[in-house]
Amino acid sequence: MNTQSTKPKTKIELNMSNLHAVSQLSAAHKGVMTCARMGLTVVNVSLGGQIPTLEVQPNYVTASLLKNGRAVVYMHVNNQADRLSSRAQIRLSGCRVVFAVERQIAVKH
């Protein structure tokens, strides 16, 4: 026999900001699970924008996404070591998924 009394659960009303936060957490969860199923490792989650941004570690899956045109490069930076560092993105499960793309560039001296 259970001797503990059970209290009715109090319903918590969320304001718009809290609803947005809960929505982003739910979308981020779905995005992380989708990434895991694809073989991607999420290294950072950002909830500051309209949709969550997941940063993943580049690997053969990200290379394939670029090669097949599913992901697009959106930024290029040339660093001092004569390497072109690019960032690519794809939308998965309501999240923006970003990753680095390292490329060698030929420099004429």
C-alpha cells in the first residue's frame, strides 16, 4: 500500500519567451538525433537565432553532403597559412547544421 499522498500537478503557464526556448530545445534534440543517425558528431549547440544551430565535426558524411549538393558553402576565409577555410551548412530536422571545410589553395610567389 502506498502511504505517500499524491498532490495534483500544478499546470505551469509559459510566456512567449519560455515557449520559444522549449521549442528550440525540442528542435535541437531532434536535430542531434538526426545527426547521430547520419554518423555526425555534434560539437556545439546554439539556441540564439530563429532556429537552433548545430555545429558538427567534419567527416566523410559532411564531405558527401557537399559533393552531392545537399550542403552549401556560405563563407570563405583565407588564413595566413595559405589555407582556405570555409564553412558549409545544411538544414536538418528544423536545425541549421554547420561544419568547417578545409581546402588547400595554390599561392604563386
